[in-house]
Amino acid sequence: MAEEQSATTIADFEKSLDELEKLVRDLEQGELSLEQSLAAFERGVKLTRECQQALKNAEQRVEQLVQNSDGSLETKPFTPDNNGQ
């Protein structure tokens, strides 16, 4: 169940990010009317907040996964050479 919810959350995050990127491209082209630009900006703000929340939730999950039995966090700096070790 949690794995299914996680996959949905990841898919939702990626979909939101794709939509946000499209909105930015549309706004940068400068061909939208003022009303369309405001609507796109409003939607972009909403998507940004949703993405930030999804990232925060993912960070909390990662912390829970690496938490030691004594409650301390096992932290290692990420380097691509570690290959997950």
C-alpha cells in the first residue's frame, strides 16, 4: 500500500514538474495575454508549492529509512562513486 502510494506521489511530482516547466517556457516566450500570463503564474505558484511539499515528504521518508535504532541518523555525504554503499 505505502509502495503504491509512493509510486503515485512520484508520478504526481514528475507530472507537476513537467507542467511547471511548460508554464515557464510559455511565459518566457512572451506570447500570452496578460490574463493568460497571470493564470499561468498562479498555476505555477501552486505547482511549485506542491512540488516543494512532495520533496519535503520524500526527505522525511529518507530520514526515517536511515534512522538508526537509537534514534540517531546515519548520514554519509553522497558521492556518485559510492554506488549506494
